[in-house]
Amino acid sequence: MSTSPDLERQSGHVAVGGFSHAAIARAFSAPAFLLLVATVLAPLVVVFLVSLTDYRLGRITLNFVGAGNYLRMINDPFFWAALRNSAVYTAIVVPVSVLGALCVAILLDGRRRSRRFYEIVYFLPVTSTLTAMSIVWSYLLNGHIGPLAGLLNALGLPSLDFFADGTLALIGLAIIGIWHLLGFNMILFLAGLTMISKDLREAASLDGIDGLWDRLRYLIWPLLAPTTIVVIVLSCIQSFQVFDTVAVLTNGGPYGATEMLLHKINTDTFAGLKAGYGSALTVVYIVLIGGFSVLHVALGNRKAHF
């Protein structure tokens, strides 16, 4: 009995030149899969294996220490300080950059003639080189020659030297992080606002939802929930990846007040030559970033009903 072409097509067994569609699809995806293995999966495995040794950069021999590096990490106060600083930095940057971007996006959504201009202005920090802009921010927030210090002195207030004061250094880095993330989040929210149809807005207006707060609470915010999840998760990932501003402005100081997890990995691995311990720190860092990614996928796959 012969199989109908429709059934063969649905089952993916239609032969093309002697090969099924499934085999052809696997053949075409094989280069990308091999590249993923070579550039992502294999290095991850190597990093994990190195984390189980006492390897130091430049040394020929190494010894297997098992979980020794991880036990050392648990008892390392500098690791916990770096992890705490990264968490505090994220807790400051993410809410402010997300809520600020949402407010700016709502304000720009109703504009027509000047919208492109403001989009470019707010998105410029995203396209700029953060290392170079960090030098500009070091001048702006300088407690002696910066314009902020001059303004505070003109008002009779004491000047604030953000990157020399241990209590303000992390806030100074957070200000730069918010400035850098705000435009990117704004573009994502603007894309989400374009998905709210004009008919739905008019229907909401006819139902009495015409005030700004009512539209935000009952229309815009619920329909922006999927976009908000993406923005929050991506902001968390980018905040945990902060490195440029720390390396250029504070180098982890003063007195470890701005030591971040990624900067500590770089310092221990390449400056301290402790590749084994640095690899263990990298594994923990990858687990944290992977946790954000898993959260993103898990929340993104949930169906929302309005």
C-alpha cells in the first residue's frame, strides 16, 4: 500500500534526492550547531574542569583539588563583598532604568513630529563607547573641578566626590549604568507600545479610561507585561555584566567599595594569575547569568490572559 504525498509531507519523510526533509534540515543546521559547541559549550566545559584544579597562568603543571576552589570561595570575604556590590548595583540600576524608560516611552508615544529626535538623543548612550564616556563622567562627578561640584558650591552645599568616597562610589557607577541603559529600555517599551492598537485605545476611552493613570493601570501596563519581563531580565543581565566603568574609574576601590563580581574574576585570573580560582568564580558567574536567562524563558513561555 502506497503512502499518500500529504502524509509523507506531514511526517517529514518526503525524499529529496534520496534524503528526507529532516535529514536535510539537520545537515543545514550542523555548521551552526558545531560552531555553538566550539565557541560556547566546549569553553564552558574547559572552564569547569580548570575550576577543579589549582592551575596558575604560566605554570606547566597543575593539581586536581576537586571542590577546593569552591570551598575557598565560600570562605573568601572579598567574593561575598563583590557579590553584594553587584547585587546592590543591580538593585539600583534596574528599577530606575526600567521605570524611567517606561515614563519616557509613554511621553514619546504620543508625539509625532519630534519623536525621532528624542529617540536618537536617548539612544546615543547605548551606541557610545562606555570606556570613553566613563572618562567624561569622571569629570562630571569630580568633587573638585566637576560642574556638579561647582553647582553645589554655588548653592552653599558641600561638594560630593563620588569616586573618592566609599559610600558614594557605587552610586556614581549606578548613575552611569542608568544613563547607559535608559535609551535601550525605552526603545523596547516603544516597540511594545506600538503593539497596542488604536482601536483598543479608543475602546478604552469610550469605557471611561481616559485619564493618564487609568490608561497606565488598566490598559498600558497589563498589555506591556511581556515587554516588561524582557526589559527587566535584560537589564539584570547587563547590570551584572558591569566591568568597563569599574576598571576605568575605580578599579574596585575605594577600599573594595565598588568591587564587582566580573571585575574580581578578571583581577584574580589575569592579575593574580590564579586561573583555577578565577575559573571557579566564572562558573558561579555563569550560573547567575544563566539563572536570569532561565527566568526570562520561563516567564516568556507563560500565557497571559487579559
